[in-house]
Amino acid sequence: MSPTTSSRQRSTGEAAMGKRSRHSANNRMVSASELAQMGRCERLVMFEHRHGSRRTARQQRARERGMVEHERFYREGLAASAPAARKGRCFIATCVFGEGWQTLVLRGFRDVALRSNAWGRRVIWFYYRVAPSICKCLRRWPALQAPVRVVLGAMAACLRWWPGLRGGGQCRR
């Protein structure tokens, strides 16, 4: 026997090759059925990875229905989020000024001052209800755009120096 052989190894005749213990890290034995289940799961995962999983006809139809519904839900979500992607929906200012500094100032005022209290949110709600029809009128009769541009431009010029909008950097140019 070698000098590194333990007394247990000498008495049982085990090799000194470092045989692993049957106990797990928390000194709990792992049963043969648990080992078999781990091996089965590993083989099943590998088999499904190589060959795909088999589904019954009923499961396949349910999967196809689910995919169709998922696609419909996804498209509805895109359609619903499209108006929100229009930079905050400043209808009239965008119609009259485009993406000018006036539109940015008016959006900033809406976001900072009006959204912070209940009456301001009611004003925003009313604006979103009325503004699309006003924009239709402005596009139909372009002569009305000039007076609206003057009024909104004066409001934006006053709001440009409003203390709540200072420091944002995007409102002053």
C-alpha cells in the first residue's frame, strides 16, 4: 500500500484513485431513480433538439390557432401604438408649424405643466378630442392657418421663457 492510502481504503481494498462519494453536497444520497430521471430528461432534450418533438394532430391545430391569434394580437398592438409614435400628438401645432421650435415648446408645456394636475389632464383630453377635426379644417382651408400660426406662435414665444420649461434645453433655440 502507498503512504497516501487511508485506513478505510486499506480495510476495504478500494483504490486510491479518488473514488467519488455517493453523497451529494448536502450529504443526501441520490437515488437510482433520480439519476435515471436526470438521464432520461437529458436524452429527451437531445432527441427533441435533433429531431423535433412529436405533436398530436390536436396539439398541432391548437398551436396553429395560437400562432394566428398571436399574429393578430401583434398587428393590433402595432396599429394601436402607431398614433402614439407621432411625438406626443400635438395636432394643431404640428399641422401649422411642422416640427419647429414652437411645437417643441408647446409639447414641453403640455408635458410639464398640464399633465401634472387634474384640470390640465382634462384640457389635454378635450384637446385630443377636438384637435383632429380642427386640423382637417386647417388643411381644407389653408387661409385659416395664418391666424392660427400667429396665435400659437405668440403663445409659444411667451411659454418659451416660462420657468418650468427652462433647463430642458430643447425648448429654447
